[in-house]
Amino acid sequence: MEEKKVGLVIKFFGKIGVAAIRLSEGSLKVGDQIHIVGHTTDVTQTVDSMQIENSNVQEAGPGADIGIRVKDKVREHDTVYKVVS
């Protein structure tokens, strides 16, 4: 499996389990498999839904700040990769 860096976690909202991710060098869409990696983080999951400024979107490109629900705790500055088969 190959992975392509798409962005960084800029904030984590623990109560609601949502990561804010800044897409710096790639795009993501609902259904993509992502891998979030950091000092103590290693989460692989599918993007179920994605929001930009509280509106649901199907896809987002470089420069967008998106919110996605994550199944585990992530941290600021964790790197987000898209898994490409």
C-alpha cells in the first residue's frame, strides 16, 4: 500500500471526536482511506463524512481546512496520508 501526504491535523476536538485537518498538498473525498500518523498516533480509517465550515462536502482540495470524525484520539501536527492502492 502506498501513502501520499495530504495534510496536517491543526486541531482535535475530543468531546465530539473530530479532527480539523489542513489539506496542504492533496485532496480528499468521502470514501477515501486515510492514515493519521504522529508521535503517539497511528489511526487508519475511511472518511465517512467531511465538513468545511459546518457544511457537508464530498470533496476538498489543497488549501481547505476540513473537519472529519475520527475513531481515535489524534493530535495537532499529526500528518495525514491518503492511502492509494
